[in-house]
Amino acid sequence: MRTRLLALLRRFRDETRGSVSVEFVIVMPFLFWAFMATYVYFDGYRQSAQNLKAAYAIGDMISRETEDINSTYIDSMQKVLGLMTRSSETVKLRVTVVRWDEGDNRYYVVWSEPRGYTSARADSDMAEIAGLLPVMPDGERVILIETRSVYEPVFDIGMSDKILDNFVFTRPRFGPQIKWAAG
């Protein structure tokens, strides 16, 4: 019995004739999965790049402001972010103006406004992100733009939803600072 089974297995292994339709049925699911996986990864990288470009655009728009920024302005920036990223989920935006103090050797929050995040940036948060901020002269200010959205894969290829975070900073362009208008 054992020799007969081995003979059958050797004959199957050595067989060079085949049916194209059988080979197609065996290989096609793998090819289809590879095609879908390639599409999902490309789409994920595209979405990530789009989110980063939108964060830079918002930072650039805010950096050019010469008037005070208010809640309505930040609300509209969140809407612009949603339009630019074409995200189906609500996007999160946090705008923070940060100042460097040479004497204290630390960063301070001038003002911070979140949209979708649970809280604004506080002075106590600055120590944990100080390594991500640029080296600045005394009294210099930068605008910190933080965005977050979720990428949901179009096809189920075994990849879970991915959170796309961006952390972008820029200097005010036409004035020494961007002011917050309360109210």
C-alpha cells in the first residue's frame, strides 16, 4: 500500500501535462488578492500624502494671516481639511502657537485651539513634544498644525484601519505673531 501511494505521488510530481483552466483556478485567487493588496497600499499612501499636503496648506494659510484668528476661522480650516483630504470620517485639527523662551530654556503655548481633539495643547505638553519642534531664537513663535484622520482600506486584505497623524510647523510670514481673538 505504501509503495503504491509513493508511486502515485511520484507520478503526480513528475507529470508535466496540465490543464490551463485548473491552473487558472488555483492561481487566480492569489493574483486577485495581490492586485487588491497593491491597490489598498497605494491608496493608503496616497491618502497619507494628501493629509500631509493639506496640513502644510492650512499651516501656510494661517501663517499669512495679518488679522486675529477666531473660532470661526478654525472651524473653516477644519472644513477645508476635510475637503482637501476627502475623508469620510471627521478629521481632527489642532492649531497651536508656540513661543520659545531662551531664559527658561523651554517652549510655551501662546494659544491653542482644537477641533475634534479632546483638549488644547498646554504648557505641560510642551516637554514631550520639544524634540519635534525646531530650534528657535529667543521670543520666536511658530504655528503648530496637528491633524488626524483614519484611513479605512477599501478592500479587506487583512489590514486594519490606520490612523494618519501629521505634525507640521511654520513661522508667521507677515508679522511677528498670529493673535487669537477670543469670542
